Amino acid sequence: MAYGVDIGSALTMLVNLSGQGSAVKMQKAMVLPGVKVDTDQKPETFSSQAMASTWRGLRSLGVKPGKPVTLIPGRDIVYRTIAVSGPDSRVIESMVRLEADEISGGTGGILGAHIMGQAPDGSPTAVIGLARDAVVDHYASSLLAMGLDPSLLVPGCVALYSAYQLSGDMAFEGVYLIANIGDEVTDVIMVKEGSLLFARTVAIGVNDFLDRLGPEYGGNRDAIRQVLFRDIDLRPGVAAENISADRGVEAGQEVASRLFQQIGGVIMLAKGAHSDPKLDATRISLCGPGAAIPGLRELMMQRTRKTVEIFDPLSGLTLEGVDDSTRETAESYRPALTLAIGLARIATDKQASRMHFVPGSVRKRREFLNKSLFLYLAAAIVLAVLMPTYLLARKTLADMTAGESELKAEISRYSGPSGQMPARNEAYEEAQRKAAVSLSTVGPGNTATKVLTEFAARRPETVQIRKVDLVQSPKKGDAAPAPAPQLVFEFFIERKGTSDPKAVRDQLRDILKALPGVLSVAPEGIDKETTKVQGLEVTFRVELKIEEDVKP
């Protein structure tokens, strides 16, 4: 059972959904202790927090353990919007690597992922997310210390877009802006008729309201939070009417004005990204914990002169049959559940649009499995090619052994008559000839298998095997020795980062020469450079050395 877990607020939201399309149903909604993953703390320190204890005890609360899709806070993600020719994943992944190299200066250490979108004119675009791999690995290690599986870390804007696809107005023809106001940051997306136009995270949230109200009210932050959500009304004109809370209202409106300016800045960035000076949001929705601040929606409507509403993430799903606790949580925390519902949809629907970051430990495990799969596949191909020869060799050996036993029996019974000796000698020579044939048949395949296995262990990271052929030339005569068998390799050397495919080609030739069972290595044909996926296509002809002690 998969869950969406939003750790971006003062309280952690957990949601589980079932079904797909228009038949999505909420199964579980819970509020867990809040957690703030701080990169200044070691991951081990989070194992003793309340969130870790609660997660380990979820089974006693009626929640079956499963793999969660977890939020990675947006302040650690950089978004880029680029025009693409189509949804070709290989071309887009190459562009993602270029963006990552541009940020890192070619030194690496940046992870990239993308999600498809479109420009205002309908042409395809890709929204790219970039994050430092050290930060992603720290979040993964911290979540793992709490007992959560960190296989999928989804940025806030992508979780917000997933919630919009489930519960938003997909038929609205204008540009629709949705802002999820969290505790630390505000995730903002711009969409049009269901397609993602732009995404950005701004560094302002509920905590900025608390920081500004601190000097006015004093006390701890929990008390100030209650004042913000219960006693202060930010609607226009309230400051003049409510004399007792005048300073608090003005302070809240001051922070709200900064928030509105940041959201306006996102619209300006979207105009530049799409080279469309007329691009603007005609409709705005607020969600997240900050959407519950009294009067914030009305104040934004008055300042921006646009339609502003509260986004309802529950409008696209049903609550029929849920337990009372889940229903109460869903109704009480309706706007704050937006990101958790978007994460839960990604966890439930494999076809949902997604962008996620994979921690280093998971990447290394997948790389190991891919290399192991290559070895198993190569062994399976060799076995499939050599199995008929192996069976023939076994039958030949069995016939030879049976013939030899019969001849020995005949010799023991008729040792006197010398006329039997020529027949025995002829059968013995025939058996030796069959054994030699089986040796010459099985030997090349056996040596080729060893070469492939050794090469898989030494293969450079940027080298891919496109094709391998085992070539055996027939003998030209009984007296002439058979030509040495050959392996023809077709490689593709990918240009990754600052690596030079030509230098890797020379390194690849040296690796092949050093393999046991290789007699010589020679290039075949002319190297070909590719542009669609930058790299070099090369071919090597490897002459094999057949050892005399190879047995069938």
C-alpha cells in the first residue's frame, strides 16, 4: 500500500488513495508529528524524533506499512522551462544533463529530472528540476532513519500539479495560477487547460508571518500561530476598524504584500521563459496551510484585481466509506492536504505525470542490477547458441564410450583372431575424430563466454554494447589449421560531461587486449559520430585464442 507523505509543514500529512481516473477514492488521511529535515544535522539525529516513533507505530493505528512517495521541499529545487521538439525522452534527458552541467560548471554533483508541459501557444515544453545530489541523499538518509522508504522524492510544484490534475478545473481556457503556501516556502504553478506552463518555488511562507508577528505579541511560536489563524483578520479595511489588533493586522498585511509581490514575480519570470509579454494569470487559487489565514484571499483579490479562490483538493475524489477519523481530518485540514493528495496520486497511479529524484543508494543498486542483468543476458545468449553443440558433443562422447566398451568386449572374447583388429582401430580413429570435432566446436563458444564475462566487469560507464557476433571461418583443407574464431563488437560511446569518446575508444581497445583468451584486437570500418545522442559508434574485431585444454 503506497502513501503520499507531505513533510513540508508544521504537521506531516499522510494520505492514501485508491482507484484511477475519475474513480479516485480516499482511503486514509492522518495528521502526524511535524518534521523539518535540516542539512546541518546528521541523518541519525532524526531517528529519535516524534515522527520516527509515530511512523514505526502506524500498524497499531490501522495503517499497513508501505512505500511512501515523499515530498522534497521546494527550496532545494531549481526549475527551468525549455522548448522541446517532442516527448522524446532521450533528447530531453540530454538537455537535462546540459542544464545540470551549466549550473555545476561541468563538475557534476547536480541531479536533474523533467516533466512535460506546453507553452501558451500549445507547443511542447519541458519543465526541468535540478537539485544537488548531496542534498537529495541527505533527505533520503534522514527519512530512512525515521523508518520511511525514500525511493521517490517528489518536488512540491510537481505534487501540486498532480493534485490539480485530480481536482482542478481542467477545462478553464485561461492561464490558471495555483499557489500552495507552506510553512517555509510557497510552491507556484501556472497551468492552461490541464497542461503545465511554469513552476517556481518562492522563499516565503507561514513562518514569515510568525517572524513578523513575534515582536508584536511575544511568547512562543505556537501561541503566535494561534493568534495568526484565529484572532487576526487581513481583509482590507480591518486594520482601521479593529483598533486592538491594529499592529498585528498591519504586520500580517505587510508579509502578505511581500508574498503577493513574489507571486507576481513568478508571472514575470514565466513571461520571460516563454517570450510572451502578454502572458498573465486570469485566475488564482490558494491552498496549503497559509490559505487558512483569515482574510488572506480577500486581501489578495483586492491587491491583484483578479479572481482569487481557495483550491479544494477533495473535489476530485470521494470520501464514501471512510472511517470517522479520516473524514474529520479531511474536512478540518482540507486546503493543507493538497500536496499530500498529489503525492498519493503519484503513488497510486503509475500513469500520472511525475518528476522525482532518486537517492544515491537507490541509483547504485539499480546500476548493479543493470550490470548483473547484462551478464545474465549474455550468458543466456551464449548458452542458447552453444546448447545444440553441447548436446551433440555429449552424444558423440557417449557413442565413443559405448563403442570403446563394445570393442573391448569383442577383443576380450576374440583376442585370437587378428582380423578383428583393423575394425577396432578404425572405430577408435573415428571416435578420436569426433572428439576433435566437438572440441573445435565448443572451444570458441567457451572462450567467447569468458571474454564477455570479463569485459562486463571492466566495461567503462559510458560504453554500451550494441551488437556482438561470433565469427568462425571454415577450414580450407584437412591439412590446413582452422582460422582462429573472432568476436565482432559494435560499441556506442556516449559523450557524458567532459569525457572524450575518442579517448574512451583507445581505453576500450586496451581493455579488450588485456582480456584472457584474446589473441589480437583490430578496429573495423570507420568510427561514426552521432548527434542525436552525442557519442561515437566504433567496431572492433577481436581474434580469440582457443586453449588446447578446453573440454566439451
